[in-house]
Amino acid sequence: MADKHYTLEDLKTLVLPNEEITVQDSETGEEKTIKTVSRAEVAAITAYMLGVDDGHLEKYYSHHYSDLLEKLRGDRSATIIRYLSKARTILMNHFLNIDNEMVYNLSNLDRMDYFDQKELAALARWGVPVVQPNFRADKYMVRLTKLLEEHIDDCRSLFPESVKFDYIRSLFVIPHCQKEQVLIEEYNKYRANKLLYPFQMYLYWQPVDCGYLLYSDAKFLKVLYEQHGEEFYEGYKYRDASDDTKQNIYDFIHGSSSVVMVVDCENADPYKLYGVLRNLNPEDMKLVQKIILFDDYHTTIAWDYIGRMISIPVQHVEVPRVTDAKSLVDIQMAVGVSAAYYRDEVDSFILCSSDSDFWGLISSLPDARFLVMYEYSKCGNAIKEALSSRSIFHCAMDDFYKENAGDLQKIVLKKVLERYLPNIVGEDGWELTRQIYSDAYITAGEAEMRRFYEKYIRTLRLKIDKDGKFYVAMDET
């Protein structure tokens, strides 16, 4: 058992390390051990833009983010920033030698081995000329910094909405760079603390000894926000399941003759499940025959949109109620799994539910293969011990990268908001935001709700339709 203890509530806010930790349910006192793994997608984008060399990019990021690196290399905006940042770091490292070359040998950047000439030429082709006549090293430092300031905003869309891009931007822009003393101070700070700069690449920050800054999104964003006097509360979004967990899922799928995912919509979070599906290898997931959603009309409308956003076929079974007080989802799901096993010859099921009642279903089909996905807050140790006793692999949907579910959340939140638009006059905008999140079954911190409020509630406008009638409309961007 790991010696670091946290509560289940801590998982929603803490920036956790890449290690095995113990978490405790504050209500039941039950303890469980989980392995936390932080994503490094935001860190990888930042490293690319800072000009970290290809060797280090491949070594530290290609295993999980090869597609992302390929995308960045084809993105002109990101590559412009990369080339400019790289040139500025070279200038920081060889400032005096470069300046002497200019003074005594009448040389320029395009005739110096320090700089990648292909990159300077590419910048010129893209309308970002760096090389200027009669420039000294100090003028080039100002020019590179001003070019970075002019083009950094073009990279805003590369980062998740939950990240404050202004903080990312601040790493590349030196305020008041025209003032000689400002650049002298930055030069001296960098040279004196070079080992504290990630990959020894120059960026505008207060250097601190925080280890490997760009290997973990949670750590990188925590430090970045602290540099701006703010606490980072959304580290939980940047955790990911371990490679071992994912490989067990792939092995289960490949070991099946026919595999179906069945979801108890009353006892599963649609956004967590969507995050799981988005974060698993599409090639492996193609072998899943279909996803069957067993739903009740009391659940969130998010289930209506999952099938439109993934490539796996989705069958949505809405289970009617005989009386309003009693749901029949669990019974219908048990019948559906049994029918698929005996009638359709499906031999393997990925069961998404935290309801321990499904142990009865699993026990009644001893020859069927099961893999169970649950949520920490809804699943006790007893059912997990029972699954382990049968060698049934089980994992938490909470562990998978949650930022992947942002597009589904945005669609659902906007659809819920549309319901309120006809009667929105006189409502309190912030209370409306809270109600929308509640209706969408999304648990979020105030910072996340504030972003939605600023983007969609504060921008609501009166418009006139083709018949000349007023209606309230939201910004669709």
C-alpha cells in the first residue's frame, strides 16, 4: 500500500504525481490504491513552440504524442513560434560571439553556423523576415521578441479552453523589451539560472527549481499558474490511465470473438465514458462490435450525443418505467446482455456501471468474459474484490484523460442553455449558469463555470428573425 493518502474528494482538485497513491472514501472509510499518470499534451505543445530539439521531442513525447508532434510540425503558426523561440535562445547563449561576428566580420544571421538557415529562410517565405541589414545582437533580441509577440496569438487554438492562454503567451513575450535594461536583466537571469529553464530553452519566467517541468501537464500548469499568483484547481483533468490499464483493455478486446460494450446510463457518467473512448486507440476499439446504452428518461441528454461523436456504432435503448418511482434499467440491461450472449453469440462484454447488483449478472454467465469500468465514488471494495477473485479486469473511468470530453460537454451545455432562452429575461446569469451545469449533470469548479458564463451567457443577444420577431440568441463560435 502506498504511503501517501488522499480522499476521493482530493482527486477532483489535487495535482497528483505520477505514482501509486492511496485514496479513502470519507463516508465509508474504505481505502483503495490507484496509479496516477499525468498527461503531457499541453507540455508537449509548449516544448515544441519553445524550440526544444527534435531528439528530445522524440525521446520524451513521441511514445504517446507522435500524432500530436506530426500535427505541430505541419502547423505553420506553431512552427513560426518554434523557429523564432529557437533563434532567440541561440542568441541568448552566444550573444557576445554573435555580436562580435557582426562588428568585426560584418556578418549577419544568415551567414552564421549558429542558426539553422533553412528555418530562417522558411520564416522569410512565410512573411516573418528575421534577417535585417546593419543590425547588432541587441536589436535582433528586440526584433525576435516583437515577432514572437505579433504571432503568438495565432497559437491560441492549439491549447484546451480550460488553460488560460494568456499565461502560455506570457512565456514567449518580454514586456517592455525595447528597454535595454530589461533585456540585460533577462540575459543575466537566463545565464545565471540556465539549468532551471526547461531543456535549457529561454522563456520569460521566474526560474524555480521544480524538476522536470515539461514532462507533466498537471505540474507544468500548476507552476505556470503560481507564477501569476493563482492556484491551479483543474489538475484532475490532466490525469490519464496507465499504459498497463490501456493494454489490459486492448488484450481483452483482442482475446474476444465478439465484444460489445454495455452501459448502465443511470450508474455511469457520460463525460467520463466519452473521455475513455476518446483516449483509447481507435484501431483497437474498431473491434468493439457496438455500444449499447441502457437509459432512463431521468438521465442527462448527453447520452443522446455520444453516438454522433464516435465511430463505434451506438444502440440507444431507452427503458420505459411502469411506475415513475421505479427504474427498470438494471433488469433490462441484464436481459439484454443475456440475449446477446445466448442469441447473438457475443462472448465478451465491457460492462460500464458502478452498481454492485450486476455481480448477479456476471455470476449467472460464468463462461462469458467481462471487463468492468466503474467510478471511484460509486463503487465499493467488496465488488472489486469479487471481480478480482474471478480474475475479471476492472478499472476506473475517473483515471482517463477528462479534457477529451470537453467537446461533448460544450454541446450539451449549449443545448441545455437553448431550452432556457425563450424565458431568460429577468434571470440571474450566474445562477442560470449553475442550473445549466446541474441539468447537464456536469460537476465543475467555479473557474470552469465562469468560462462558460463569460463566453455564452454574457454574450447573449436579442436578434430579429426573418418574420421580424425578436428572439434571444447565443454566440455560436
